Amino acid sequence: MAAVSQVLKRSFSSSSPMAGAIKNVTVIGGGLMGSGIAQIAAAAGQKVVLVETNEKLLQGANSRINESLKRVAKKQFKENPSAGESFVQETMGRISGTTNPSEGAASADLIVEAIVENMGIKQKLFATLDEAAPKHTIFASNTSSLSITEIASQCQRKDKFGGLHFFNPVPVMKLLEVVRTNDTSDETYKKMMEWGQEVGKTCITCKDTPGFVVNRLLVPQLAEAIRMLERGDASPRDIDTAMKLGAGHPMGPFELADYVGHDTTKFIIDGWHEKMPENPLFKPSELLNKMVKEGKLGVKSGEGFYSYKKK
Ligand SMILES: CCCCCCCCCCCCC[C@H](O)CC(=O)SCCNC(=O)CCNC(=O)[C@H](O)C(C)(C)COP(=O)(O)OP(=O)(O)OC[C@H]1O[C@@H](n2cnc3c(N)ncnc32)[C@H](O)[C@@H]1OP(=O)(O)O
Ligand SMILES: NC(=O)c1ccc[n+]([C@@H]2O[C@H](COP(=O)([O-])OP(=O)(O)OC[C@H]3O[C@@H](n4cnc5c(N)ncnc54)[C@H](O)[C@@H]3O)[C@@H](O)[C@H]2O)c1
């Protein structure tokens, strides 16, 4: 992955965005979600700067994107493999990396944050970005469960702040939840919706409420599945099979929670328990807490409810 300084010199000296069009996207956080968001923006022809905390994680994101693009190319260019290779190379060529968020923000029309699900860390990051990014830059968080209004509270540009909630895996899942706060301007909302369509997503809109639409319905279901397991009602495998064959889900709740990552699921449930202590649905799970304490984070660590270690 080219250093952003080289790409910025080469790419941004001559080009400047058309008034209003989102051409330069900065993604903060190159994990499960951020790497996918960077990938689809670059695949849509946009210049992407990916920001991570260190070079090793940047390289990891780079590899994850490259592997995913090869899977996409294998399907999209089935009849023309060499066109598929060019698609992968050209898309990767639009992505540069840096470990400096302020440098990464310098030429962004849109910044999408996909870092750890922690309110304080997100707020601190956006306060820094508010100083570094051009005045026209739109800020968006990919948070699963936190309040966009609260995340934006340390920023001046509350009119240019919203939520862009993608679904995992980003290159495959068609939905994008576009969230506006009471301060999000109509112009910002319109640009977020248009950008979501440009990167190939079907956009829905909802208010800035906990979990937006999908997670407000999904979290209780996954939580109830874990309580079912804790009561000994059924095994994870049988519960997953039940929901796949009985409800037509592509993944059962335990497969899905493993896929999402239990660091994230724990952040989500702990945050909602703190916000809504009276709601038994969001009471923390001893089993989940034990798994996280033991480092069993799901697919990302090789073990969660199931084992993913290569035999
Ligand atoms: C009591 C307290 C408990 C508390 C619990 C609280 C829980 C909280 C949980 C909330 C989490 C919220 C998280 C977030 O905010 C919201 C979400 O993202 S929810 C997750 C949404 N996603 C899903 O539901 C995914 C469902 N699964 C699937 O769609 C499929 O299983 C799959 C992931 C697409 C995989 O498909 P499969 O057919 O099973 O297997 P393959 O691997 O062969 O994939 C098929 C096909 O898809 C393409 N593909 C898959 N992955 C990628 C990728 N990363 N990049 C590109 N392409 C990909 C690919 O073409 C595959 O074909 P192939 O390449 O194999 O030919
Ligand atoms: N995992 C999912 O299924 C999913 C789906 C939708 C939304 N989300 C949300 O997306 C966000 C990221 O989730 P994820 O699953 O990708 O997590 P992840 O742990 O895979 O990735 C987060 C990345 O952010 C990086 N990071 C942390 N602080 C940073 C900082 N200050 N600057 C730059 N990088 C930083 C970490 O190094 C890590 O690589 C969370 O808010 C989560 O709620 C997750």
C-alpha cells in the first residue's frame, strides 16, 4: 500500500473535487468493517485513504481487501479473468494508507469512522479530525449501537455529521442505514444517501435511536439465543440450524455473533445495559463476558462459540 504522502502528491495536486461531489474518502479503522468500506469506495472509483494505528494493521487491512477483491473479481469477471486482475489492481491502486488521522483527513470529502465501539475513543478521534479536515468534509460513524448525536458532541460541524451503518461483510451485504441527527443538514443527508448508492448499497433512513433499525431488532434476538444456551434449552448448533431452516436466516445467531466479533458484541450489550439498565433484554451475559475474558472473540481470534482454527 502506497504511503499517503506519495498518493496525495500524485493525486490531489491536480484534482480538486467538483463542488459537492464525494471523490475523496477517508476511512478510519481498517478492521473487519473499515477494510470493507475502503474496498467498496475504491471499487466505485473513489480515492481512499485508510487510517490505522500502526503499519502492521495497515498491511493486514491491505491483505484483507486484496483477498476480498479477488473473490469479487472471480464472480464479476468470470468470463474475463484478466479484466478481473485489472479490476483488483486498479482498485488497490486507489487506496493509500497512513497511521496519522490528521494527515488522512487533509483532503477528504467524506470521513467514515469504523474504529472500536467505544464512545470516548470515537469522540476524541472526531474532535481531532474536526481540526484537521477541510470545512466541507462530511463526518460519519459506522457505529452499531452508539448515539450519533453523542459521538458528534465534541465537533463543531454537527450539520455535517451523520451515521453510515454498513453490514458485515461490507462487500456482500446490500443494506446501508443512513442516520441523521436533529442537526444533520438536508445537504449532508442528501450527499450521504447519494454516496451510499454510488458505492452500490440500498439505503434506508432512520432516526438516531439505539441500534437504528436492524440492530434494534437483531440484538434482542442474539441476546435471547445466548440466554437459551445459558439455560441449557438447546445447543448452539441446534439453535443455529433452527434459525437457518426455520426462519431462513443465512447464518444462525451463534455463527453470526462469532462472525461479528465478541469484542464488538460485548461493547454493544454493555453500552445498552448502561443506557437502559431497566431493560432485562440487555442484561450482560456471564457466558459472553467469560468468552471475551478468555480471548474467544469468534472468527477473528479463531474461537468463539465454535472453533475456526485451521486443522
Ligand atoms: C445476553 C447478551 C448477549 C449479547 C449479544 C449481543 C449481540 C450483538 C450483535 C449485533 C451485531 C451488530 C453488528 C453490526 O452492527 C450489524 C451487522 O453487520 S449484523 C451482520 C449482518 N450480516 C449477516 O447477517 C451475514 C449473514 N451471512 C451471510 O450472508 C453469508 O453467510 C456470508 C457471510 C455471505 C457467507 O456466505 P456463505 O455462502 O455462507 O459462504 P461463502 O464464504 O462461500 O460466501 C459466499 C459468497 O459470498 C461472497 N463473499 C463472502 N464473503 C466475502 C467477502 N468478505 N468479500 C467478498 N466476497 C465475499 C463470495 O463471493 C462467496 O463466494 P465465493 O468467493 O466463495 O465463490
Ligand atoms: N463487526 C461487525 O459485524 C460490525 C458491523 C457493522 C458495524 N460495526 C461497527 O464498526 C466499528 C468497527 O467494528 P469492527 O468489527 O470493524 O472492529 P475491528 O476491531 O475489526 O476494527 C476496528 C479497527 O479500528 C482500529 N482503531 C481503533 N482505534 C483507532 C484509532 N483511534 N484510529 C485508527 N484506527 C483505530 C483498530 O486497530 C481496529 O483495526 C464499530 O463501531 C462496530 O460497532 C461492526
